Amino acid sequence: MKNRAIPSDQDYFNEDSLKYYRDLKASLATRYEEGMEKGMEKGMEKGMEKGMEKVALKMIQQNEPTERIIAYTGLTEEQIEILKNSQ
């Protein structure tokens, strides 16, 4: 009959530490992915807004009415006024 080693307190500690490490690693990976998704969404929104500002500037240069610029770009009247004053 072979002698079986009886797990020591150190073995239980190592096992618990490994489980904790794996849980922490998985949690951090999930948070990282969520953060990346949020960042991408914000970046896309910012890019769309900049694109609409470019469209609005072209419309302003063509003397389009503010109401039409609002309807086509979704920008606010205040944003359009700022663009008009920036030229």
C-alpha cells in the first residue's frame, strides 16, 4: 500500500490563494473589457458629433437656415451658433 500524503495547511492555503487569484484575474478581465466597450462607445459618439459639426459648417457656409441645420445634424441651436461665431 502506498503512503498518501496528507494535505497540510500550506496546501489548503495555496489552493485558496490560487482560487482567489483566478477569480480576481477573471474579474479584472471583465472590467477591462467593459471599460474598453464604454471607451469605444464614447469615441464613436464623439466622432459622430465632430462629423455633424463638419456638415453643419458646410451648411452654414451655404447659408442654410438654422432650423434645417438642426433637422439634418441633430445639433442644438446653441452648438450651431458657436459654430457660426467660430468662422
